Amino acid sequence: MMVSPLSKISEFLKSPQAQKLTEQAKRYAQDPRNRAKAQQMIDKLRGGKGGSGKH
């Protein structure tokens, strides 16, 4: 029987390693400077503010 990719992901999310990564991400996200960097990256990937893609 083949294991589905979703079951593999679900299994990983229950692991101690995933919980550790989740806690690291939460701590990182609490820093305002890191939040600003993340928002800049999201804006860049979306094509800037407004979503037009034109600068």
C-alpha cells in the first residue's frame, strides 16, 4: 500500500522536530523587525503593494 503525501505531512506535523520548528517560527514572528522583513518579502512576491506588479 502506498502512503499518501498528506499522511506523510500529517505524521511530520506531529513529530517533535515539527513542534520545535513551529516554536522557532513563532518566536521569529514576534520580533517587529522580522515581521517587517517578512511583509516586504510577501509584497515583493505579490508584485508590490496594490498587486498591480507595476512600479
